[in-house]
Amino acid sequence: MRVKSKEFQEHEVFSNLDKYIKFYDSLSMNIMFFMSMGTKSIINIDTYVYSSMQGTLESIKAVLMMGKINDSYSLLRKFYDSIYINVYTNLYLDDNHNSENFIVKQIQSWLEGTEQLPATRTISDYIRKHKKVEDLNNLLYRDKRYSIIRERCNDNAHYNFYKNVLLNDDKIVNPGREKAMRHLSEDISQLMICHLSYLFYINEHYMMSSDYRDYLDVGETPPKDSQYWVATFIQNIFNDLIKTFRPDIANLIKDKTSMLLE
């Protein structure tokens, strides 16, 4: 597979990236006015986290279009870390915000740039041992798929094998390029499933359509149960990714949520 070939340039990974980029753009706007309790921020802090994650996916696409699969994996490692940071901050705020601890110092200091978040391993352990997501974790980590993805990201970021070096040369005929593209496409989708699963499981209100707020904005009474309506773009990606590839997780989320998720 040559980089300039139609097979490469029209690989499914590019259309998938476009879909995920559009999703984070919509999500960022949709959750903006859900206040992040435990912080001083007026706008939901996840708004800019998701727009940043959108930007990382845009960078992956741009680099990949030039045939730099190795660099794309380095960016995917960054995307992987951003998922864990996002899940961690949401869980930590939920655990530590209360009437006596109205502002959660660790997260607020991170927002203000005066304190770093814990190391990645500490964040990962916090999530993996958290009771609130125990059932979800049991499904997500029932096999080694996410360990394998992290290993692939690390191999490319650190040139652990010579084959990783070759994946950044777009001029050579590389028999391993097709396999690498398939892995990259699958890895991106699996990480999306991971993030969305945590997202919908922890913050079900993030799935909410704008209809309820729209009625209130114009001074009308919202239809009954409209606060449980799910945004179309949420339902679409839930169907395309989670229901299709992880029906076990889809059923878990649907059983737990009050949202009218189909």
C-alpha cells in the first residue's frame, strides 16, 4: 500500500476520524452550560477538554494524510491519556465536592495552572479501582485490548522496534503499512468506545438533547419527560460504536441511565 494510492487515501480511518471530530465538536457545545460543580468555572470545564480532543483527532488525520503512521500513533497516545484525565477529573470532583468542600482544590489548582494532576499510573489506578464504574470496568477490561493499544502507542512513540521507524517514511514501499493502518483504525475506534462508555455511564445528563432548554428559553413549558430526551448525535454514535461493537456495554449503560437511550 503506497501513501499516494487510492487505497490509502480513502482508507476507512479517515471517514471515521471525520465522524469522531464532528462528534466532539457537537459534544463540546452541548455540555457547555452544565456547570462543573467543585470548580470556580462558569462554563463546563469539559467543554474545552472535548474541543482539545477534537483538535488531537484533527492532528492525527492531518499527519496520517501525509503517511506518517508512526507520528499518528504518538498523537493517539496523547488522546489515550486525555481520556483518562477526563474520566479522572469527573470522578474526583464527584467524590470530593460537597457543602463543606465547595471548591475541590486539586482540580481547581489544575485549572489555574498551579498544580499538576497525578501521574498517569495513579490516575489509571484511581479509575480502575473506583466503585462507581466497577461494573463498566469489568466489561472494558475483560481482555487485554487496551493494554495492547497502549503498547502499540508506546512502541511508536519510543521507536521500540525498527518497524516503527519505517512507518514514518511515506516514500518507501512498506509491506507492513496496510496492517498498521488497520490497527490504527481499530485502535482509534476502541478508544472512542472506551471514552464514550465512561462518559455516558458517569454523566448521563451529557446525553441530553437541547429541546428541554430550548422550550425554557422561549418561556414555554417543556413536554413531559423531555429532560430525558437524548441528542440525535449522541444516539447516532451510541448506535454506530457501542451498540455495534460492544452490545454488552450498551446494555449496561441503558440499564443504568434514566435517559431515553434507544
